[in-house]
Amino acid sequence: MSSLAQHILTKANQLPEGGVFSPKEFLHLGSREAVDQTFTRLVKEKKLLRVGRGLYTLPLQGRFGTRPPSPELLLAALTEKTGETVVSHGAA
């Protein structure tokens, strides 16, 4: 595994469940192309989950396999990261 991928996974493991991060946070480690390619490879290897355009999170390992983080925690992290307000739909 490349050192860039190790840095990304180390940062991801330090975040709480549902914590999101973007490739922009790792541009000091390499070129934009190298960072984007590393994120793409980590998603294909199922070591990261793509939440949205330019936003990634770490999947959780459970005793029944991998699972995405809790939706409530993920939405809280997204609202903190993007600064947008998220409200539930009226049908909910």
C-alpha cells in the first residue's frame, strides 16, 4: 500500500463514526491526480465509502461484515462539514 493511501486511512481511522473528509485535505501530500487516483482505488478496494461528490467516509467492520455508518451520524458530519442545513422530509 502506498504511503499516500496509508495517510488517508490513518486520518479516516482517527475520525468518529460517520466522519467525512475530502481529497482536498490531502493535497499537501501529492498532486491532485495522485490523491484522486488513491481515493478511487481505496473505494474500489472497499476501504472507503463515497458519500457524495468529493466526500468520503470509512465503512465500519462488524461481526457480519462491513456496513455504512449510522445515517444520523453521517448527516450530522455532513452538515458540519458543508455548513448546509439538513431537515427531514414532510413525508417522513
